[in-house]
Amino acid sequence: ESNSDRFNKFFKPIVNPVARVAENTIGFVIPKIERIPWYHFFFLSFIAAVPAGAYILGFTKIGFGLEVFYFLSRYYEQHAYILALSIAAFAFLLYLFDCYYWESMTGRVSRGIAIALLVLATAVLVCFISASHPYGPISLYIVATPMWLMLIKYVFYRNLSMRTYVPWLSGPLFFNAVVIMAGWIWWTFSLESREWTENTRLADAQASGCNPDFLNYPQCQKYPGTDSNEVCFEVDPANPGPPIFYDFCPIVCLDVFDVCSNMFIVWVGPFLVSLGLFFLSFFATFLKATGTIEQEALKFAKVWLFLLFAMWIASSLAGAGAGVSVTLAALTLSAFVASSILLAASFSNAERGEKVNEVWKNLLESYSKYLNVAKGLMVVTCAPVFLVYLAVSFLNQSIRNINLPCSRKTQRTESLRDVVGAGL
């Protein structure tokens, strides 16, 4: 008996199960990357890195995130309310005038311009309110990434089918996620002033334009009785050290920025970008998955929930728990919206309808015993929304009856009086 035979006899029963466990574990954390030519891989990796680099440069501490947040909070946040009302009014007018039924060439062009303006204005609004809702820019980035990739498809890969192009993105997206994660870790630990500490938190809070909580800590205001946002201690933003307190400033004033999460999201921004790209890289593989989309999504959901839970625990232990839960929820929601864009772009209208009907049928079969409860909850919770929709629909029908060129033409139907008269 040779040495190789003896090795296989004693160690093969141990090695094979270990290899299977390792393969299954790696399959959970690494997507099934589609093999593509190397030049396409590097080109698509560069393309995917463009929006990621723009976000990191503009909204994280590696770039000019602190300055951008401060600038937006001081000069543009006060205009967010007017911009939001303008967006809502413009969208309401488009609905009233049936923009989704404009079928002429002029109508389609006008509708495209109107929708583009709505999307652009919404993106600007998200930037305006980023000081009070710092998770807005990262959510906007994740939703915009698949739109950017779809645009690249129509410019450079117009002869490639969408179902082939989307799986091609899995490797470049995962590659960017790993590179950004590694680069952020290296940047963080390269200097002590870049690490997340209490001194860094206080310095970045003031530099990013966080509003101190003088309602609960009125004794921490540097100039009591004024509208000043200056606190009664100082931290050098260039070289964060222990805060320097004024004579009347108690140590409890270190908690004056606890309700603000701007500085943590600016610091952890590259990690959030990496998580978003990691999420999209998995969804890009679902079209070529060996199982069904539902099975692959269920596998990835376990990994995603574990990552979110681990990040929540780590941020809470680091003293940055304020706003992190909302940020993670917004990150997950925006990632699902972005992945839905990828999946929707890969199917035709008829196929999307079939998929929706299939999912709806499976939901009804799985949760049929809870259907009556769901209907009751919908009636109770959505009754005000239904009344508002009823009023808006009545106004929409009234405008249609005017027969404006941009409105949908109303279809004449027999009234109940005519039907009853004909029967008599």
C-alpha cells in the first residue's frame, strides 16, 4: 500500500467534509462571479468606481465630507422646505394632466424632461437636508449606481443583452467593494487622528455643522441667551486632543452632540459604500443563479442581516449609536430599490408582470390564513389615504372632462339612467 493510498484512507473522510463546509461558507460571503474578458472587467470596474469615488470625495472624511456637510447646513438647509413643496406641486400637476398617457413624440419628450427634472430636484433636496438626515447622500448614491451602470450599457454595450450584462457586473462591483474596504481600513489606521475616538467625534461634530442640543444642555452654550451655536469647549480639528473647557463649562457638555450622527456617517462613509457595492454584486448574480431567485436572495439575506447586526453592535460600542439604526434601515431600503432597478431592467414588461403575479400567488398561498387580518389592517390604516386619493381622482377626472390637449380623453359610457330607461 502506497503512501498516497494510506493518506486517502485516513484523511479523505476528514478533508472532504471540511472542504464542503469551506466551499459553502465562501459561497455565502462571495458572490458567484461571472467570468468575463479581462479588459471588460477592468473597464466595468473603473465605471463602477466613478460614482463611488465621487461620493467618497464629496461626502466622507477621506475627501471633503466635513466641509460639504457644514456648507450645506449653513447655506442651503433652510431652502429645503420650499424645494420640497415645489417638487410635490410639480409632481401633482403632472399627475393631474396625465403625463403617463402622453404618447405623441412631443409628449414623450416632455414627459422625459419632466421626470428628469423631478429626479434631479429630488437629488438636490436630499443634499440640502443631508445635515439633518445624513443618511440621504449614501442612499442616493446606492440608488443612482444602477442607473449609471444602465446608462453605460446603452452607450458601450448596446448589442449585449441585459440578462448577460447584469451578471457581468458582479465581479467589478465586488472588486470595488473589496478595494474600497481595504483602502478605508488602511486610511483609518495610518494616523491616530483618523481613528474614531471621543476627541475625533467632538472635533468632527463642530466641523460638520452639527447643531448642539442646547435644549437639554442649556449650560453648555458659550454665549447664553443668544442664537450662537458655539459650545463652551474647544477641540482642535487638525489634531484632535482632549477638549479645552471654559471656566463655567461642566463635563456633561461632552454629550451635547449625542443626537447628531453626521460625523460618524462622514467617517464610516467608505465602509457604507463598500456594503452597498457588496449588496449589488450579489443581486447581479441572481440572473445566472443555480437555484431560484428566491432561494439565492434568502441565502444572501442571512449574510446581510448578520453584517448589519455586527455594524450596529460595533457602532454602539464605539459610542456612535445615535442615528445608526435609521442609517442602516435607509441603507437596506435603498439597496433593495437599487437591486430592483437591476432586476427590472433585465426583464420585459410581460416578464415583469408574470414575476409579480407569481410572487403575489406565492404570498397568498403562504399567508392565506392571515389575509383577512391584513385586509382589516389596510382598511383601518389606509382609509385616510384612500379618501385623499378619491378627492385627487375626482379632480383628475374633472380636468379630463375639459378635454385639454395634454389630458387623457374621457371615454363616454352609458349612464345608469340610460340603462334603466332602455330596460323599461
